Amino acid sequence: MVCYMEIRETGIKERLLEYLEDRDFTYYSCPFNEAFSCNHKSVMKSDDILSIDTDSKLIRTTATYTARHSLMNLKTFIDVLNKKWEPRERKTVYLNCSTGTIRKGEVVNSKDGYYIVRLSDGGMARIRQDRVYDSVIEAERHI
């Protein structure tokens, strides 16, 4: 599981990195471009979002759109590391676009009759619940 966190306080970030290093996490090193590699010092200097992959035990910094909208707080992250928290199963849905195409996505959140959907080909959208379909066939019927 990849966890995204934004930690501005240097003391907390330093303690977190030391904690992860003690648990055998390593820093991402890019074999092709040294600019994308990182280490303890570069992560401490960076204001980018911290990306931590709990499966491959990798630490890196990232500034992607996905990371901005998937931030996790520190307490939840510690629960993930200690296997006390599991991510919710996300529902796969299909949407009709104005161009007549059907796009696939997954529901991130629902509130007040709307879904926040992360689209599989990039981006996110806020869509009324009655405009989201559970299958491609159902979506094709409503084009």
C-alpha cells in the first residue's frame, strides 16, 4: 500500500524517517536519473509530499495530483504500519461522458448524494449518484 503524507514540521519528519529506517525502509534511488533519487537529507529538505510504500518498504517524495488528494494523517499511517488499519474496498463504477465514451473509475468518497470518483485514466470528478453505473452495459444503456 502506498501512503501519502504532508509533514511540514522538521522534528516530526525526522523522527518518522528514523522510525522507518529502524524498520528497514530504504529511500528510492532511480537507476536512470539521479534527480529522481532521494535520501534522508533530500527528503528532509523537500517540501513535497512524502510517499511511503509499505509493501516494498520504499520512501520517496512526490508532487503528483493523486498524492495531493490522498493525504493520510500520521496516526492513520502508524496504524497502517502496525497492521491495525486496512484500506476500504473501493467500488468500481462507470461514467458516461458528453463525448459518448464510457470512463472507468473508483468511488473514493460519497456525501450528500454525490460521489467523488477517481478516474482510471487520470483525474477526479464529483458526480451525482444517479449518473454513476455499476457495469459497462448499464452505462451504455444510458448514453
